[in-house]
Amino acid sequence: MTPAPHPTRQLLLLGVAQAVLFVAGALLGRWIGLLLGFDAFASAGYGNSEIFGILLIGLGGGAGLQLARAWYRRKYGNPRS
């Protein structure tokens, strides 16, 4: 027996939470990078400073996305089951 799918409203809430926390995490990663001296948009080239800045932005965005998914799973259960 397969479980009932999650209501559309809950899945929309998941999507919005993922989008918001992804952007918030990416901005946090950018600000941390700037504080540490890693500016992803400093110059036209890709030196070590720019690469580490891009890495921090990506890690922040990914962490925000995973935080939203964990929140949803804790509150409503796994949407894929």
C-alpha cells in the first residue's frame, strides 16, 4: 500500500522554503567570503580568491537548501515516500 501524496499546499511551502533559504544561505556565504577576503566578483579572472568566494557561495546555498528540506521532513514527513 502506497502512502497518500503530500497536499499541493505543503509541497508549495517546501518549494518556497527551499528557494528562500537557498538565497539566504548564498548571501551568507558571500558575506562570510567578503569578511575572509575571498571576493567572488573581484576581477575578470579566476584566481584563488575568486574560486574560494564562489565555493563559499555554493556551500551556503546548499546548506540553506538542506536546512529547508530537513525542516519539512521533521514537520510533514518525507515527501518522496
